[in-house]
Amino acid sequence: MATNVVKKSGEKEPFEHKKIVDSILTTGAPPDVAAQIADEVEEAVEEEVSTEQIRNMVLQKLGNIKQEWVDSWKEYEKTKGEE
């Protein structure tokens, strides 16, 4: 089953595991942790998921491991103008 991600604009695009991994890596999390979290998110989503739902899942999982990574994610978002 292919999963679509619904962006804030309403546009849909295919779920990309690598995008989640790359975003998590910007927090300073190691590649194995980034891949594991992306795997867990991918397994949890249905046919359609919003970018906000993905963000919330990732932040929760990062926070369960290391709060500093959540703070880094939020700082990264500011540079992209997403917060």
C-alpha cells in the first residue's frame, strides 16, 4: 500500500522514508536512530498522513530518546520558516 503525505498546501506526494531520515539527521541524531524512527513512522501511518502528523510522531520519538534533538529540530524548522 502506497502512503501519501498531505502537505500544508493540500498537495499530496508519495511518502519518502529518506526525507524523514534526512530531517532527523539535522538534529544531530545518529543515522541508526534516524532510520529506526523513520521506520516506526512509516509502519504507523495509513494510506494518507499529514506533514503535521509526521512531525508530531518524529518529535515524540526524538523526545523519548533525547530532548536536545527536539530542540534542534525546532531550530532547524525556524531556518526553513515552518514554525
